[in-house]
Amino acid sequence: MAVVREFTLPDLGEGLTEAEIVRWLVQVGDIVAVDQPVVEVETAKAMVEVPCPYGGVVTARFGEEGTELPVGAPLITVALAEEAEPSDEGGGSRAAVSSGPAASSADGAASSTDGASGNVLVGYGTTAPAARRRRVRPSPSRAVTKSPAGPIPVISPLVRRLAREHGVDLRELTGSGPEGLIVRADVERAVGSARVGSVVAPPVVVGVGSNGSAGRAGGGAGEERVPLRGVRGLVADKLARSRREIPDATCWVDADATELLAARAAMNAAGGPKVSILALLARICAAALARYPELNSTVDMDSREIVRLSNVHLGFAAQTERGLVVPVVRDAHARSVEGLSEEMARLTEAARMGSLAPAELTGGTFTLNNYGVFGVDGSTPIINHPEAAMLGVGRIAPKPWVWEGELAVRQVVQLSFTFDHRVCDGGTAGGFLRYVADCVERPAVLLRGL
């Protein structure tokens, strides 16, 4: 007799407590193999495909696309052919089933093995390679969640969120993108049409009393309430904590980046992979942190200690459709400019696709923030808690500059440096920023420390 196992949303690590269902990868009646991804979820940090630790027939799914589930909530139930022993001390079991009397090994039905895979989830063990799926009739004794046929042709989480916020059913849209992909313009057209027909419900508004306080009832001028969740909620919590706990200070300086741009042009003209300005600035930061290691640190207030870190894991701010994220380049101090450029390009693309793993968004020791891409000169950035410092880089623009005793038009950039005043005094922060500016103005200075 088949045993039915419930697979719950696992602990995805990094302190995440909930996730939103983006796309189901299986339907009720499908045969799944051990470790086969069954659902794509979006956490506050990344998009993740969740593998199932059981092999068998999917008998039920819990939650529609767009539903937010806490860790431990049921995802699917799987009917197993027979009970298996727990796979590890985390408490999970593993098993597989054949699709029926007519199934054979040639059909690719899943079977349990002793070899462990790499897709280990907290509380579950895994084995067995993936197998082909076949549609079978689920057991009538189990509740079955009705599901639509086929995945929705949407890639961007922003498009999904926009549709959810305006009550648009993506299954009813015809995509105008490549191969029928639904893009943002398709959803916006649907929203416009729905508004004309008075189909879409208005946003929740709250009344504002005479004393300026907001309530959930009342008329007149209202306010739209936007939930702080997902990436925006995570950013809000982290920035607020940084402001509460870190006594920060900021200093800044203008630097002539003309020679840095010339050095980059010479590197790219020599052949090989192109290097970016951001990669050059990252290499300068790594060299500056080697000179001023106090700034590559964190503060442990429980033990009242400054913890200085030997490795530089460099975070860099990246704006995406999901919001601001900070991918982390591991061991930036040990990478060349070319290596930094390649890794930063890879992480940036993964951030835009929403495919960064949680481990690629955590563990940073220092952050580089290039707000110049927004066309602004300066800023006083908030430190990325629990780090101790952040370098901000404005736009590089032609400006009047005294060069070799004469007024000339040079490529000038403003650098701002925000630091935790608990880890150092102003002299250290000033020395760090001055060294960075010297390397920007005269890149040959960097060679002395390489």
C-alpha cells in the first residue's frame, strides 16, 4: 500500500522565514524523482528552485502562485510505493515509486539508491538521480488541489508582482515578448483595460483624521498602503537597524579620474576580457583595506569587541527590478582586476535574473556603492550592517580642474566614505579615502602594493 508523505517548505538558510510561490514545476498526478525541483519560490534575497526529497506521485499541491508561505508550511504530498528508512539525522525520509505494473527501468521511474546528492535541505535527506515524469491518476483517498495546465510564460518577478497588485490573471494574457513571453507592457495594458471596465478593485485606502493620524476606515483623501515585504522589507529592516546601532560619519573628496579612464582604455585595448571601472575601483578598495585593516571589520557589542576580518568579501550595490540587492564577491583581495570584472558581471546578471543564491548575498565585509549610475555626484550612504564602512562613487563627469598649474577640463568624480566611528577615528578614515583618491588620480600608485 502506498505511503503518502507531506513535503513542507524547507529552511532555505540565512535566517529566511517565508517565501512566495512564483511557479509550480509539477502538477498533481506527475511522477517526481528524488531531488527533482517541484516549485520555484522567491525569498527576500533570491529566487530558488526547491527540490523534493521524496520520489513518487504528486497527490496534492498547497498554495497558488503568488501565495506567501512560512517555513514549515505544506508544499506538496507525494505517494510512495513503500516506506523507506530515514535518510539522515535531519529527520527526512527518502523513497521512490514506479508508475504501475507496466512501468520498467526503461521508463526512467525513480528508485531509491544509497548515493547522496548535493541538494540537501534542512530536515531532509536526498538521493537518486532525476527521472522522467509521467501522468498518473492520484489516489482518490487524498485531497487533490486543482491546478492549471502548463507554466505561465513570465520570467520577471516584477511582472508577476505588478499583476498581483492589480488583480490581473496572467493566464488570460497573450504575451508580446519573444516566444509569447508576458512582459510588463502586457500587464499594464490589461490594467488599463480593466480600469476602463471597472473590473480591477481600487487600492486599499485609509482615512486621515483631523489630527493627521491614519486609520483603516474613513473617506476623503486617502493613502495607499504598500506592504513592506520581500526585498523592500528586508532592506527596510537592515537600513533601520544600521541607523539604530551604528554611529556613522562621512567624509568625501573630489578626484581627477582622467588617468584611471585612460588606464582602463589601455587594458581593454590590449585584448582579452574587458574590465569595468567598477572592477578597478574594487581592486583599489581591496588594496586600501590592506593598508587600513581596521575598516574591514565588524563590532560585537555583546562581547564589546571589534572583530577584524582577514578576508575581504566585497559587496557592491546593484539595482534590479526586485529592488536594491548587494551581491558579494568572495575573496576580492585575492582577485585580479580581470577576475573581479568577470565575477561582478556574473553576479550582476544573476541579480537581474533573480537567480542569486542566498549565500551570494550575505557575508560581505565591505561595500562599494556606485550611485553615479543614477547621474548624481554625491551621497551619504547608510552602512550595510554589520559591516563597518562603505565607499560611495558618484558620476564621472567633465569639470574644470587645475592640472599642472593650468585650468583644464578633466574627468572628475566625487568619492564619499561612510564609516563606523566605533572601529576607528577620523584619521584612519581620511587616510583610507585619500589613498583611494590617489589611486584614482594616479593608478600607478596601486602597483606599489601589488
